[in-house]
Amino acid sequence: MSKIKILIVEDEPVIAENISLYLDNNDFEVSGIAYDSEDAMQQLKENTPDAVLLDINLESDTDGIDIARYIQEHYQLPFIFLTSYSDRITLERAKQVKPSGYIVKPFNERTLLASLEIAISNHAEEANHALPKLVMEKVNRQLHSPLSEREFELSQMIYEGKTNTQIAETLFITVNTVKTHLKSIYLKLDAGTRIEVIRKLQQAMLR
């Protein structure tokens, strides 16, 4: 729960499993793997992630760009394209749905992780730029169990799109300590994902 949940949409099982290993060994948790567009739609509905990694060519009538458009319209989640295609037609179609990143295969673990961190951070910043800064007293007035000062500090960092490792390095605490605080924050905000935490904090500041 305390890690950033990623949905992988990739029709090549070996590639999907390799990506899953990259993510599970770091700050991310794979919420699911979808091998086609129908499965992707179902995963989005039943187990909404914090971000999506999307293959473009899914060998079906509906491709990754179509799924991206659906995500943009219904979920407002950051998504990154993973593809073997970098031709002009594909790039022009991809640009229309404003992805948070575009990674051409083959890629390495560091490229993938760095792209995800930047995508999530930029998405959070864009979503929050028109909102006032978080105020602990205002947030806590709307909670049955108020956030402690430390929990509020971590909440601010989630709000900014920081990963567990980034939070730990900033606060000079261990990643396990971060996870412990995050579990309490999720419980108090009644949230299941980081995106939900951000939305609950946004709602608190707008009331």
C-alpha cells in the first residue's frame, strides 16, 4: 500500500515480467499486468493504480494510445509509453494524448525508474499548481483522527510526488520508517493509493 502502484500494459509476457522485477525491487509496486486493452480497462476500474506504463502496439484494434486517451478522460493518471516505434506517425499520435514520458525499447532499469519518478512528480506538480499550499490545521479539521506533524510533513512530500526513497533521504530516516508513517496517513485519509492521498488533500484545501 505504501509504495507507488504501477499498472503495466504490455503484450509481451517476458518484457512485462522484467519490468515488474525492476519496479518491485525499488519504490514501486505492480498493481497488475494487462496483456491487452480489455484487460487494461478492467484493471483500471477494479484496481486503479498511481501511474501506468503503456505499450503502444498491443496487436489489437485498440492500442496503447487509445487506452491513454481513456485514462486521460476518466482517471487523470500519469502514463508513460514503452514502445519499439519512434516513427513520425506514431510520435504525432502519441503527442496528442500528452504522455508523461516516451521510452523506446530496448531500455534499461535506470531509464525506466528515472522516467517514472519524473512523471509522477511532474503530474503532482501540475495537478496542484492552482491550489493553495497545504495547511495542517485545515486538513486536520476534516479528519476523525488528525495527522501528526511528522505525518503532515510526509503528506506534503506525497503531494509533491516524491517517492519513498526521496522522502527518506530528505528527512534522514529509513525507507521502512517512511512506510510505517505512510500506512498511518493512508488510514487517516481513507486512501488506498498515492493518487487518492493527493486528491483527498486537494479536497481538504478546497473546502
